[in-house]
Amino acid sequence: MTINLPLQAPSAAGLIWQTVRNENAKSPEEREAVLADPGFGNHFTDHMVDVCWSEKGGWHRPRVTPYGPIQLDPAAAVLHYAQEIFEGMKAYRHADGSIWTFRPEQNAARMQRSAKRLALPELPSDIFIESLKKLIAVDGDWVPSAPETSLYLRPFMFAKEAFLGVRPAKKVAFYVIASPAGAYFHGGVQPVSIWLSTNYARAGKGGTGAAKTGGNYASSLLPQAEAAEHGCQQVLFLDEGKYLEELGGMNVVLVYKDGTLVTPESDSILEGITRDSVLQLAKDRGHNVESRKVTIDEWREGAASGEIVGAFACGTAAVVTPIGRLLAEDFEIVHEGDAAAELALSLREELTGIQYGRVEDRHGWLLRLDA
């Protein structure tokens, strides 16, 4: 028998949240066994957030419910027209036991931009952030405390209206699920090898490249498999066949010999919150930072001349990792110098230090979730 907790006070948006506890929640012993070796995306917490939207009723019925299957009509629009978006972020446990997240307002804003592009309703930022707090209120014990571990938070939204006409859906669901995440790199951060995809494009001008939608990732799976066949961990896509875009799930930054950091600019690139944070930290240190179009030839020729001394990738999961090699069908770029890798690792250490409360948060990026 499920237990319905008393209705809670209205949120900033005037919504009244309800919490239904999971009677089959894992025991403390079971939970600790999972947290001892969680991996990534393999285990999920006991609860999830569920908020509805309809054309007539707007956002309504916000609740925390037991984690479990979602029932959909076979004609649900998401299954036929891919009207879906998501976000990815983390909750970090600090040394005093408190739980924090990193720049959630940026995730909320990015989700609104994604929603607009996919013709979905824009979730107000206060509901987005409140949903994270409500989930942590019941599943806070799932936030691990071991070094480099976190609770990965996955907000997502999809069209659930049952119909087969090609138009924006009039009924939508927003959920948040959470998964404990172990250290991304075991045995220390290692440079990765990147495969240059010339046969496939991630997105095109005017497409959905700047939105965090599942279709972009689906289209990257085949070239990612191609990368693996060539011994590479990631794939790099080009815009218009010549301009650097982004990796399968990370942004890319080039390091020049004068210390300048350059990140590709394109309408089809997802605006990376980790990337922007890392570049801000670099600016704080006095580095010149540029966002502009960069051709693959510039990288190739710059590496050959010594003008470009290295590169690194950045994203929510891995944070920052040096790129040791870019492999293409007819050429190879190898970065063996220590300077760029040292910079990347130093920026990674500073950023994770802020996230875990070990380094001063000068920019006010952290938000406490358990208070």
C-alpha cells in the first residue's frame, strides 16, 4: 500500500507538490552496495519527479512518485515524431554532508531553448529547480560521498498526447530521474583518441543541433561505433564538412602556444555549461578565450607548425579530458606536449574543486539542494 504524504506548501509558481513514498525502496544495505560501485547510468534511485502539462491546464499535478515504468499510449507523439528533450547535471555531496548542484539555472534555460526548438512548452526555471530539490528531499541518501562520485540528475520532457497528426502535442510530461555515478576515470584522467567523422553529420544549419534532444544522440551512434572500430573513444563532427563542431557528447577546445583557448562557434553546437565554466576559469587566470569558426585545416596546420599545442574535451560526465590524438581516414594529429594537458587537468581540478566545495565558488555557481 502506497503512502501519500500531506500536500506541501505551494511552490514559487503556485503549484502544490505531492509526494508518494516508495514502499519497495532499497534498504540502506542494498543502497550502500550500489554506491560502492555504481558505474554510470546502471542504477536508479527510489523515486522520480512527474509533472504534467496540457494546452488547457498548463503545468499542473507536480509530484514525486516511486521510480517505475511510464505507461504510454502506442500513439503517443514522442514515439512517432521524436518530440523529446532532456538535460544532464549532477548533485555533489560536500565534506559536511550537504548536497549541492552546479549552475542549475543554466540547465533550466537550456532546456527552455531546447523546448522552443522542439515545439514543446517551456518549463519555468523555478519549477525546474524545485523539482531537483523535491527529488533530493526523498532520495538524498543516494548521493555518494566517495571521491569523484556524484548523483547524476536527468530531467526530461516528451510529448505524450495520443495522435498521429503532425503537429505539436497538446499534452506533455516532464520527469526527473537520478542515477548514482562513480568516478568517470579509474586510475586517473587519460588523454582520449578522437575519430574524425567525414561520412556523417551530427546536425545541419537550422536543424536541432543546438537543442539537447535524443535524435541528435541517435544520429551519433553509428559514427561513434565507427570511432570505436578505429580504436577511438569519441567522434568529432564537422559543420559544412570543414568547420569543427563538437564531439558525440562533449565540446572541444583548442590550446594555442600563446595560451589562447579557442572553442568552435556554430549554430548547430549545443551550448555546453561545463565548457562555458571552464573557459570562464581560464579567463580568470588571464587566458585569452575565443569563440569562432575553426576549420579542421587550421587544427591540422596549427598542430604541424606548433601554433596549436593541444586540445581538450569537456562535458558533464567527464568534466575535462585532454585529447591526445585526432585520427582521420588520411591523416593524424598527435598532441604529445605536456603544457596543454597540464592546463586541461588544472582547470578540471579547479572546476571539480568548486563543485565539491573544496575551492571557493567566486562566481556563485553552486545551489544547495537539501536546504
